[in-house]
Amino acid sequence: MSNTAFVSIGDLRRGRQALSPVAQILETAASGGCSTSGGEGKASCGSSGGPDDMPAEIWEKVKNHPCYSEEAHHHYARMHVAVAPACNIQCNYCNRKYDCSNESRPGVVSQKLTPDQAVKKVVAVASEIPQMTVLGIAGPGDALANPKKTFDTFRMLQEQAPDIKLCLSTNGLALPQMVDEICKYNIDHVTITINMVDPEVGAKIYPWIFWEHRRVTGIEAATILHKQQMLGLEMLTARGVLTKINSVLIPGINDEHLYEVNREVKKRGAFLHNIMPLISEAEHGTVFGLTGQRGPSAQELKAVQDACMGGANLMRHCRQCRADAVGLLGEDRSDEFTLDKIDAMEVVYDLDKRRAYQEKVEVERAAQHEAKLAALDAVQDDDGVDADMKVLVAVATEGHGKVNQHFGHATEFQIFEVSKAEALFVGHRRVDLYCQGGYGEDEQLPSIVGAINDCHAVLVSKIGACPRDELKAAGIEPVDAYAHEFIEKAALSWFADYRERIARGEISHEPRGDARIRQGAFTAAA
Ligand code: CLF
Ligand code: SF4
């Protein structure tokens, strides 16, 4: 193996005067990312951090990146281009598909693109969606196992659309050798999928890697991969590149081990740790799907994420995107930008127009922040109810950080954990669409209600009589009183009202049961 000398974090820290971005990343990682609104173990750390929680230079990098900032994901979009089909390892949760339009999971695309086609597509999307701020290369294979296609795309895009942030995702095997190239193209955000720091665990996840012109298997393969991942992470930190670690939570294989992964990547300066559920279905044809390896429930996922708090900052709003996704996280507009449709479009890349739109977004975002602070003040009043009470609230939203979607139009609910201290985004739940163009599909209701069964309320802009009754019967309060208000303000206002009703003796607080979450299948690293 070449280039395996480890850079110690002590060495990195000693270089802080010369490399101030490095010191900033290390300090942000070490502090839990929070100086004013959070701190070690506080729930508001991680991708929920804001400008007060990190150095200005880092905030500049994350403020409009929808994956690196939870708040930004309500407002800004990303897109992926499928220029990287090959991979240099095999994961037991992966089965790539290159012409599939009906599976929504990483590793799946409708069409592979050349770098020229990819850049044309990005410029077309950027001209139509001014809030699209990030281009990611996330497969369908591994971005760095296809270095020419990946870096050609970044180089050409940087020339044509310099305001778009560049992001890539890798399994890390080829990472150390690519760090210079990554820095050359100002790629400020790199995701490494790290599922283990113990090769014994790794051997259960990776059947083989392709390394130095041969296929390597078992513990030897996992050991090489682990060393490359750690070295690559340390090298990126040393160069001031923000890193996010994706880990696939595989019950019985690495669920208890991810705490250790979290601590190890924190030591090496990882900015975020995104623990995602394995979604394992036989029809996707993955090894885990075919052998019956199950994915975790929403509660199991949250328990592992909660256990990791106080370590590397957590990201909880990942949507496990396709490798050709376009739009806000959770939506996919790639059908609007197929190559034939782009050929027919009049593409005008207007930087001023994009900037003007993004300035408007920032005004809206500031208003959202103010509304949250005002609502937090309101919920602080001592009402005599358990001060430590926390409840989950489901929210239907189409974006802009508002409660602005009908119950029947939701294909996912965002889940917020609400307390007197905050309204914290803790995940999302995918559901089947209830409204089928003019009528409600009542057969879907039990599964929708089951998916949010651990929530005390669901906030929507509108809801029909039938689902309203079904939710009430299940003990979930349907709430449309905060339609078109900002989500956190709405959730905190509902919570204040809920507590007042308890204080007045009108209702009693009951704990909620487990949600029944449908699982899908997870593959590639994004
Ligand atoms: Fe894409 Fe990944 Fe960049 Fe985001 S996705 S390459 S960091 S721009 Fe984001 Fe999608 Fe989750 Fe990835 S929601 S799968 S974390
Ligand atoms: Fe390669 Fe990613 Fe698939 Fe793993 S999940 S085999 S790294 S493309």
C-alpha cells in the first residue's frame, strides 16, 4: 500500500497558526460545533448549527449547503450528476442500476452522463432553479473510482458556473491519492462512507475490494479500506476541507459499533456524522436484501443517533438520494431535466438573478429565525407542567420552512422533537400518498397513521374529515391552526398550547407508542 503514513491530529493542531481553516474545523468538530446555542451533548449541535455556532469561514461554506445545514435544507436544493458508474469495492447493501426511474435510493439512476452532458444539465438546472446551490457527484458508483469523469465535470463546471458549490461522495479507498485533485478544484465538501473502524466488523459488510490490481477479500480488505478511510479523512482535515461521514446502520452488525465510529471520526476532524438506516428489500437484489438482513426501525435509528450525541456532530435530515436527484432534499425533479428536455430548453445562466433570488431566501430565513426565537420565549413561561417534557410532532411541508402542505399531499412528514428548549428536527417518515386526485385513499390511512404513531400532533395546512377522525382515534392531534407559519414557530406554539391545556386539566399527557416505519433499501454513499 502506498501513502499510508498517518497524520496525527496533534500534528494538525500544531499547524493551526499556518493553517487557520484546519484549526477552525478541528475546533468546530471538538466543540460539538456549538459555542452559543449548544455545546457538548446539546441537541442543537450538528447540522442544526447556525452562524453563532461556528467560525464565519465555516458558516460561509455550509450556510446554503442543504446537507451540511439542516436549516438550509428547507430552502436550498442540490443536484447529482451520474458520471461515476464504476466502483472499486463491493458493499453488501449495494446493487447499482443505471436505467431505473422507479426506485428512490442511492446507486440508482435513469441515465449515465458524460462530463459534457453533466455540465450542460447542471447549467440548465441552475438557470431554472436559482436555489440550487450544490452539485454533488455521488455515483451511481464511487466518485473517486472514476476520477477523470469526476474531475473533468468539476473543472468544466467551475469555469461555467463558479457560484455552485462542489461536493463529492466516496467510499474512501482511493481518497488519499486524490486529495490534491480535490483541493485543486476547490471541492469544499467531501462525504466518506465509513461503516466501521474495526476490520472484523468490516468483513461482514464488504466482501471484497479492488486494490493494487487485484481483488482482496475478508479481513485484509476491510483493514486496507479502514486505513485508507482514516488517512483520507485526516488529510482532508489538514487541508481545510469539510468532511461528512455517512454510516449505514446495519442491525446486529454495526449498530453498537457506530458509537466508536463516531468518536474516531470526531478525533480526525469530521464536521458531521450522518447515520442512515439500512433499507433492505429482496427485490433490490442486494446481498443483505436477499439474505434477509433487516434495516433498523425509526426508533432504533434515533436511539443510535441519540447515543452518539456529544461526539461528532450529527446530521439527521438525510433523504438517501438517488445518484441523479435534483431539487430540495426529499423531492426529485430529475424528470424535468432529461437530456432531450434540456436540448429543447432555452438556457440562460444569469448569476445576478440567482444571487437576487438567494438574497430573498436569506430574508425569509432571517424571519424564520426571529419567529422561532419569539415562540421560544412564549414557551418558557412557567406553567407548572413537567419542565423536561419532550414530544414528537409530525409536519407536512413543501419547503420554505413552513407548514404549507395538505395532509393528503404529503409523501413524507418531517419529525420535530419539541421541548421548552427547542424544536429540533430529528428525522422524516416516508408515507404513501393519501390524496389520489380528488378523493382520499382510505386504505392508505392505517399505514400513514402507523408511520407517525409516536407523534403527539401532526401539523398540516389542511386536512379532510376522514383522516382527521382516524388520527384522533389513534391519539394523534391533527392541527391546521398554524397553516403557512414557519415550522419551528408553529411546533413551539402548538407545544405551548398543549402544555396550557394540560395545566388547565383539559387533557392529560400520555406517552406515545412506537411508529411502524416502512423500510426501503439503501445502497451507495452520498
Ligand atoms: Fe449530494 Fe451527498 Fe453532497 Fe449532499 S446528498 S453528495 S452531501 S450534495 Fe445529502 Fe442526499 Fe443524504 Fe447524501 S441528503 S444522501 S447526505
Ligand atoms: Fe461502491 Fe457505493 Fe455501492 Fe459500496 S455502496 S459498492 S461504495 S457504489
